[in-house]
Amino acid sequence: MMANAYGGDLYVVNAYRDSLYYPDRGQLANESDLDGSKVHVEQGFTSEVIAVVSREINADLGMIGTLNQIGKESTLRDDAAERVISFLDVDTLVANSKVRLEGWP
């Protein structure tokens, strides 16, 4: 893991806008094998929430994941990643994940 390799701490930040889609903080902590104090789940726009938490924990590096999608979903994801990057005051690493969408080759 990158944080361990550099002697850093890993934090997970998840933002949600609608309480119907509230992420399960405990599940995030379990899946990431982190103490609950390092998992932040906040309501708001992704870019703003990540930027605020980044400042609160005095982050040296931000890392965000994107889905390598095609079509209109791709545009929406790219815009979200760009907004996060523009809000962060630290260097940002973007990791793409390839997914296959139903109906696409």
C-alpha cells in the first residue's frame, strides 16, 4: 500500500448528496481495514468534502479513483475528478479503473 511504503497514514473520504444513498461507514472501515477514525463520510459535494477533510487531516497527497467509462457517464466522471483536483491544495494522484458497461463492447 502506498501510505505504508512512504510511512504515511491512509484516510478514506466518501461524500454523498442524498441521504437515500448514505454510505455505510462501518463497511468502508472494514473493507479498507482502517480504524473508524480514518474513515470520513460527509454529506455534500464530493469536491468540497474531500477538500475540507484534506485540510483537516493536513494531507500531503490526495488520491482519487475514477471509472474508465464511455459515453455520457465518462463525461460526468471526468468532470467530477476535475472538480476534486481543482479544490485540493495538494498534489493529487488519479487512479483509473476499467469497467465494462452493459450494452457496450
